[in-house]
Amino acid sequence: MENDDPHHTTADGRLLGNDPVFVKAMAQIAFDLNPTASLLPAGTSDPIKGVDGRLAELNSWMGSPRGSDNWKKYWKDDAVQAEYRQLLEAKEKIKARAA
């Protein structure tokens, strides 16, 4: 069934939801509005508290004795280190938006 509503389609007739450029732009806007959405569990009521809590946990891993299991959780896992950087960036974006 063809959609004749011009408000839900691109200039070439595709539904907006089927246009990868549109979908990517909407995802970017959503991320800009809520940078913690992909970093914290769903339903986190206070993003700053959630970010701070996770950063505190990762900081404790970073400061654990060298070679311990917690030390390895941070220092031997590139994904966890990337998460740490993303959390710091998200916190800065939230602070900037609140200012």
C-alpha cells in the first residue's frame, strides 16, 4: 500500500522511517538530548546520579591493587575504558546543557 501523505515521506517518496539519513539524524538528536541513554540502564531517573555512580565504580576498579581482579576489569578491557570516556563526555554535555 502506497502512502500518499507528503508529510511522512522524503522527496523521493520513501517513508521517513525507511530513510537512513533521517533515522541517523533523529538518533543523533536523541543522543544529543540524552547522552546517557546508551550508557545507563533503562529507567534511570536521574542521569547525573547514574553517571556518577558508574564513574565511582570504574574509579574504584582503576585504583585497585595492580593485578587484582578489579584492576584487570578496567585496565585490561578496552570497552570498559571506552565506557569511562563516554561517561565523562556525557556528564560534560549534561552539565553544559544545564548551565
